[in-house]
Amino acid sequence: MVSDIIKLIEEGNIEEVLKKVEEIKEDAKLEIIALTLIEKGYYEEAVKVAEKISSPGLRDEVLRKVAIKYIDNGNIEKAIMLSEKIRTETDLEKIAKKLIEIGKYREALRVAEKIRSRAIKEDVLISIINALLCELEK
């Protein structure tokens, strides 16, 4: 079943993929499909599949991967909007740190606001401060 869906993705038949995904209940299969969609550049469709994953940690991991791809492609606002759906704080941290890497400090702070863990939030804030200090030294 999954191999058939992956073949459909490779053929670009995404509408059919989304229909077939409705029949799948296993998180592992949904994850494989979502990751394949990400790999092929079908980010919005990958989000739709990820939202069907019942395990919050697994779902958030897939959503984080899409958010990182959005950042890589310069679609910062989409990445931040997607981060609103993520509850796993380590995934939020990775998104914030990716934003810091590309000098989007305000955007990283917007993501960091969702983090409740003091240690993780402090780590993100220290990363922002260090990045800003490096820029001042240039």
C-alpha cells in the first residue's frame, strides 16, 4: 500500500495520494508518506498527511521538517505559522535555531515564545545573543 502511494507521489499524482491516505491509520506509514512528500517538495500536502498522525511527537517531527524546508526556501512566515501547530518543544527549538542561523532573530523569538521549558527557552535566547554579538564583532 505505501509503496503504491510513493509511486503515485513520484508520478506527481498528489490528488490520488491524498485520497489513499484517508484509508491509512498507522502512524509509521503516514510518516513515510509525509517524508516522501517533503522530499519531493509537496510541503502543504505533507502537512495534511502529518496532521493525520496520532502520535504528537511523530506529528511534530514531520511538521518541523516541513517548517525547516520552508525556511530553507525563504518562506519564513509559513514556517512560523506552521510552528503554531507544534507542541514538542525540542522541535520548536530546532526551528528557532534554524531561524537564528539565517539571521532572523525576531522570527526566532516568535517561535521561542511558544516554548515553556525555561532551559530550552534560555538556550534559544543565548543563541540569539551570541549571534548578535558575532555580528557586532564584524
